[in-house]
Amino acid sequence: MFSRRNVLPVCCGAAASLLAVRPMQAADALQNGSFKQDVIALLARRHPEWTVLPGDDLTTLRIASKDISLTNLYLHVQAMSAADREREIIAFFEHGMRTDAAKDASLFTAAEEYLRLQIMPDDYRKTASDLICRPFFAGLSIAYALDDNERYQLLRQSDVSAWAVGQQDIEARATANLETLSASVTLKPTPGAEAGAFIIVDTSDGYDAVRLLLPRFMARLRAALDVPSVFAGIPNRDFLVAWTPDFSARRGFAAKIADDVRRRPHPLTEALFVSADAGVRLANAAEMLDHAR
């Protein structure tokens, strides 16, 4: 209902009200901006949760970053009584906001099945300050990709401004989608030469590292290794390796992870992580020492 340059039919009229306009002054009230100020005041009183701002000229205002012309609105209501005028204005704006919300929700519905969780270096935010993301650990951020097999892009604020959903909703759907895609990934342990075992996740689908953040996937990985917690490394976007705490080659793995960060495409971090039922954390000082790091 509220397009980028929408024309709203609503109300205005008699003399003794917030929106009163004498018949001989009708055009003046619209052109001098007093009608707009009255409408803004009315909306502020009845809907303080809306952000209503003056538009670029005397006959427009802005709600939710959308410019709305008041010309047809003014012509529609000017003959009404004060009470009818206010009621009609409020009803029209409420209808418009509901219609916009429905359209915005449909936009999210069309896109949500293609959302994927992604992990990236913090430096990416320097080149795209409006990326939708949140901090993780070790100089990394959690971001969200829109991936429909023909197009891949990290979400920016401008991409989702019309979705009418929060970042938590986006992350929840992106996580659920990637969990579904990851359910078929084979997790086969390889035993260590002396003790323990490890699993490498290397599907080359662009989401191997970020699978570290998937609760169900990592629970399945820990179950495959038959331990309550594992150490893990994500030296680049397309690689995840996890091993048991007693893995005999853990120090060599820790060194190789640090080396891969410098040599492989899409580098992420040389940090070591611990995954357990409680979630993901950085390895502590004692654990790093046990890995000769």
C-alpha cells in the first residue's frame, strides 16, 4: 500500500479539530505544510511505535523509509467532520502498514529457503560496512548467505530492509537450512596411529568451516568419534577437521592448521576450538599448550 512514491487517500475538514481547515484555506493547509504537521501529530499520538518523519517537501511524510504523498489523502478527508477525519486517517494508515507488513513477510518467505549460515574474517566488514553479521571468535564473524545455486551473496542490510524480520530470525532459518543440507554429509572417523581419531569435513560446497556452528551436525560428529567433546580447526572456508582429546597426532594437526591459514584459499583462522553439548568455545591456555601452541 505504501509504495516508494505512494499516493494515499484519507481525510481533512471542519474547523475546531486538530486537523481543522476552513474551506477557503483548504489549499493553503496542504501547501503550507500545516496539514502534514497535523497528520504527523495525530500519528505520533495514536501510534507512537511508528517512526514518522517529514518528507522532502510540504506534501509528503515518511514512514519506515517510504515516502508518502498526502495530496489525495487531504482531498479525500477535507469534507469530513473532525472525528470522522481522524478515524479515517488512522484507519487508512493502519491498513497500509498491515499491507506493507504482509508484502514484506512474503518477500522473506520467498527467500528463506535459500538462506545459509556463513563464516568470514572480520576484515570483510571493512569493504562492506552494511553486511549483516555478528562477532564470533578469533577475528571471525557469522554472516548469512543467500544461495539459490545460481546466485550467491552475503546478505546486506539493503537486501533485507523490506523483509520485516530480525537478524535472529534470519540466523535461525539459515542455521536450520544448513543443518538440513548437512544431514547427508558422511562422517567417517580415521583412527590415530597410537590413540584417538579424527574426522575431516571437506565437501567443497563452501560451508564446511561454518558447520562447526551447527549443533545437530556437531553432535553427530562427536557421536561418530564417541566422545563428549572434540577439538576442531577451520583454517579455511572449505575445511573442517575435528579430533578426540587423546588423538596422538594432535600437535601435528595444530601446526598444520596454522600453516594452512597462510597457504590455502579463503583463509579463516589458526585458532583451535572445542565443541561440546554446551556449544563452541576457543581452546584455553592449557589446551593450547597440550597442542604445542
